[in-house]
Amino acid sequence: MAASPDADDVHMAELPLETRCPPSPLRRYGGFWWPEPILPGVVAARARFVPRPSDVFLASFPKSGTTWLKALAFAADHPPRAPDHPLRCRNPHDCVEFLEGLFALSPSPVIRGGDVFAAHPSPRVIATHIPYLLPERVTAEGAGCKVVYVCRDPKDAFVSTWMFAKKMMEAAADADNNAPFAIEDAFELYCHGRSMGGPQWHHVAGYWDASRRRPEKVLFLQYEDMLRDPAGNVSKLAEFMGCAFSDGEEAAGVVRDIVELCSIDALKNMEVNKNGGQLYVKNESFFRKGVAGDWRNHLTPAMAARLDKIVEDALQGSEFTF
Ligand code: A3P
């Protein structure tokens, strides 16, 4: 490991660097590859975030269904009762913030020195792409915090990652960042674990193991299973988060309403998600196809078999298979 993930400080320039995975250079830290702009936030969060027993973390490898999970968890916590639900005017990423993102992007050095989540009221729902290297304060037996992890077929996560990177590069084209990013090159890097948050299979394995050891605190969901049975997964999620629906709410169709509100078609067509967002990350870029198996349209059978084998070998002994 290039640096201790417990360090409060990170000497970025000393960490292994990968510049071939746009949109950001990646640095290897704690066995994983991180976008350079986010890594200080990861380190700061690990050092200074103060968890509360009521916290719920939504964890994921990038492009694995994070946006959907954020929407579902937020809606489970704030069931849609009126037509003006916050998810109709805010992107899910503005409803549930990233732990490392807020620590990284907080503009005030004073705030950056402390815990940027301290002012958030309980119970807090907080997202993260950090692998199962969360601070011990969060994962310790007595901490009380819960974690919901969503994993996705690595082949679809790869394609989604590549598409997302290309979108960001197109958005930044006028900013001198328009070099082509061939899928073959991206795939080669991905197979070596070189992508945001990679290696994907180590990310998944950490949370899978944790969910086996502490099922009452770590809920492991699969994107493909959520697509197959969204209602069942919403009920499971709400129960796990401690906001199970009453019989009355169930009878009134709350689960159906949440599934509909958070469906990719509904979210994609909301004004805020069609036209909102930041300069290089438009809200619409979080909603593409939202299906299982799109890799078939982009990877050759040989590429798919190669990635499957890498993942299978890496997960051997973990009792988890995709
Ligand atoms: P595709 O690029 O395969 O379409 P993340 O939210 O972790 O960035 O993952 C993005 C992926 O989730 C994209 O996959 C996106 O289309 C899909 N997605 C976003 N919102 C979704 C939703 N409400 N339901 C299902 N999939 C969704």
C-alpha cells in the first residue's frame, strides 16, 4: 500500500499516478484508484468525519446504480405524499451528498478543518464511493451505523463508466480535453483495476464480506435484482434503514409511488435532470439506459470473457458470484 489510509494527510505527488483514465488523473491510495480532486476529501473524511449511530451510508462503486439508490433511499425516508416531492425539483445527488465529495469540495478552510456533516440533522443519509475502508468509527461493532451497498455486473459498470467519461470529456472539449478515449484502451485499464474507485471487484468484495459478517448493519443489494423486483427492494431498503412503511402506507400504494417516482424514465424527464447540473457534469449524464446487459452492445465476447475471468479469480473463496 502506497500510504496508510488512516493518515490525516496525503502526499499526493508521492502516490502512483494514472493519467490515461479521463476525466481526472487517478492516484493509487489504500489499494484503490481515486480521482485526484476527490482524494483529499477521502482522507479528510476518514480523519475527521464523526459518525452518529443513526447514520445510514449508501455505498457503491461508481456507475453501479448510485443515483437510483440515492433516490430510493431519500424517497423511503421522505415518502411521496404530495405532488411537490423534492425529487421532482432536485437531482438525487443534491438530496443525498457524497461523504468524500463534501469534504473535498467544501470551500472554507475553516469548514474543511472540521466535520462538514456536523450541521446535518439526524438521521443522516450519506453516500460514498469509498471502498470498505470507511473509518473504523463507522464500521466498528458498536458504532451503530448502517451501510447499504449496491453492486452491478462489472461489464455494465465498465461500459457505464466509459460512457460517462466520454460525456464529461465532450463537455470539457473546449477546455483542451478532447483526446479520443477508445473503449479498448479504457477496457485494458479497467482490467488492471485502473478506473475511478477500481479495482471494481475488490470494492465489491469488501462490502460483500462485511454484509456476510454483519448482515444487520450492511445490506448488500444488486442492481440487476433491483431492476427485476424494484418494489421488493424498496420495502427491504426501507425496513433496513429503520423507516419501514406502515400497513396504511402500504395499502395506499407508497411502494408503488416510490418505484414510479424513482424510475429512470420519471427522473430523466424532470426539468432539473434534463437541464440542470454543473459545467462538466450535467444532471442528464447520470441517466442513460438503466438496463442490465448493455455491455453486449459494446464488448466483444472475448472482452467479456476476459473480464469475467479476472473477476471470478479475484472473488474466489468469497462465495460471491455475479
Ligand atoms: P447506464 O450507463 O448503464 O445506463 P451511478 O448512478 O452509480 O452513476 O450509475 C449510473 C447508471 O445507473 C447508469 O447506467 C444510469 O443510466 C443508471 N441509472 C440512473 N438512474 C437510474 C434509475 N432511476 N433506475 C435504474 N438505473 C438508473
